[in-house]
Amino acid sequence: MTIALQERLDAQITFAMEIDKLKRIIRRNTLIDGSRRENDAEHSWHLGMMAMVMAEHAPPGTDLDKVVAMLLVHDIVEIDAGDTYIYDTVAVEGQAALEQAAADRIFGMLPEDQCRRMRALWDEFEERRTSEARFAKALDRLAPILANHHNEGGSWALNKVTARQVLEKVQIITEGSPALGEFAARLIESSVANGHLAP
Amino acid sequence: MTIALQERLDAQITFAMEIDKLKRIIRRNTLIDGSRRENDAEHSWHLGMMAMVMAEHAPPGTDLDKVVAMLLVHDIVEIDAGDTYIYDTVAVEGQAALEQAAADRIFGMLPEDQCRRMRALWDEFEERRTSEARFAKALDRLAPILANHHNEGGSWALNKVTARQVLEKVQIITEGSPALGEFAARLIESSVANGHLAP
């Protein structure tokens, strides 16, 4: 192995060990079976798998491999910035600066070309301007709705979230995938009808 | 949405909810910080990320997107078959039949074309005949070595594993990536030198 390659590998290993911390960042929502709250790493895996099997509900021409890559990367900044509950509007406001600093620090552990690539993937996800980013974000919004619908309201009930608030998030799902948006809206209706989500 | 598309989506959602169970399949090794044992879902995410950043250590022409897809899928059969410790040779023997049945049941929840695709990915990983499968398996073998090396022997010490046994696994890493094999061998030497792994 050349010294240059060895240096790159050392940086990649350091990065790999650092991002292990994502397994300890706990989200508000639980596993589908309600047994415990979910961490960011397993959540990211789940979204990657959902993208693989639901790809046909993305707009034609969407680059699925890029969607998967984006989903694996999308929460890494939360190692420093923490998970922010999307219905906590005050926390969401302060989050952007924290996440930018986290991206600088964490992606900055990689060789420069890879740091740029990771940052670009994450920026693209956050900006939600490409069909890949919109589809990725749609899945990120859909997953907790699935879990809460299955868990008699789950984190919605605990955090006093209403159907009106959840339906605002459905708009983001619809922008990434009309079919998934339609599906999410039905789950929310059903949760309201079952008394698991306040109207 | 057409009825056919709706039926496909329903099957995909059922599959997505089923594979959530991978978050409860616990492996022998711990997180890098040693705080708790790792689950299969977060492990699969970690390997996907490692593939993304270590791609350059795979043989030229390796299809990285396929490696990532394979790694996300590779442990799903353990939802039914459970995690088998690679140094438990008796358990490893009975595992293949259980995993085949698990693949039939779990991938069988998907629309047929997708079931075939998932099964093909998993078969390719298990057979380790393509450079994608060999690189994916190399990362799967490298990850616990990283964690154990960092944790004063971690699951090796607990399970009375010796350097000779670990070095047999390094052969599999080298077949997927000579650079990663060389790196793993150095970690093992260092663990032996530190008294964290029996020679």
C-alpha cells in the first residue's frame, strides 16, 4: 500500500469509528413494535431499505442509488447537533447552525474529495431541490407515520401532536412521491378515526 | 394510483414493517464505545457507510452501489434465523437451512420481481463469487475487528477467541480487499501485543 493510500485509509477508518456514535442518537419515535425508541443509525438503514423497495413510487428518472446514499448520510450531523423533533418549532430554528458546524467537523475527518462528496450529498438532501432529495425526504417523513399509526398514535400522543400538524408533513411526502403522500394521508385519517391522533 | 400499483405499495409497506424487526436482532460485538451490544440494523447501516467511504480499496470496476445494496440486505434473514457467532462452528452449520427458509418468507412478502431481486442480492453476498460480494463480506468481517481492537478485545475476550481464529477471517477480508486485509492484520497484531487477544 502506498503512503498516500494508507493515509486515506487511516482517515476513512477514523471517520468510520466516529460515525458509530450515530447508534446512540435517539429519536422521538419508537420501533414499529413500540418496544423502545429508535436510534438514528437503524433509522437510516430502514430508510435505505424503504428506498430500495419503494423506488417505483419516485418520479421517473430518479437516481435510486443516490437516494440510498443520501439516506445513509442524512442524519450523521445529529452526532453533534442531536435529534430535533420536527414538531418542536423553536428547536428546529436553532438547529441549522449546529448542523452546519457538525457537517464541517464530521465530514472534515475524511480526505478532502470525500468530504466534499459527503457534504454535497447532505446539502442536496437538506435543500430538497432534486427529485432524489425530495424522494429521500418523503421516506424520512413517512417512516414515523408508519410507526405511530401502528402504535396507537405513539410519539404523536406523547407529544400532543395534531392531525393538522402531521398533514403539513404529508405535503413534503407528496412533493417527493404523490403515491406515498396519498398513502400517508390515509394512515393519518385512519389514526384520527381510531382516536389515536387528535384532529 | 392504479389498483396494481396500490397492491405493490401495500406489499412493500408490509415488508418495510416486517424488516423493522432487524433492529431487535442483537449481535455479539458491541458499539465502538463498548456501551452496549450492536443490533443488525445499525450494523448494516454502518457497513453501508463504510462501503461508501472505503470504495477505493475494492478492486477496480467494483460496483459500489451494488455493494451498498447488498450490505443493507445481508442480515435480513437473521430476523428469523438469529445472529450466529462466526466462531461458533456448530451453530454456523445449522444456520444455512434456517436462513434459506427466512429468505423465502421475508423476501416473499415483496412483489415477485422485487423478491427475486432481493434474493439474488443476498445469494450473491453469501456465495462471495463477485468482487462486489467479496468486498461487502470484507467490510462485514472488518467491522467487529475494529470494535474489538478499540475495546481491549471486546467480544473476543468474552468468547475466548484466539488470534489464529481471527486471522482465518482476515483471509476473507484480503480476498475482498488486500489493503483492508493488511490493515486488519495490523490491528490483530496490535491486539495481541497489548494482551487483548490470545495468540
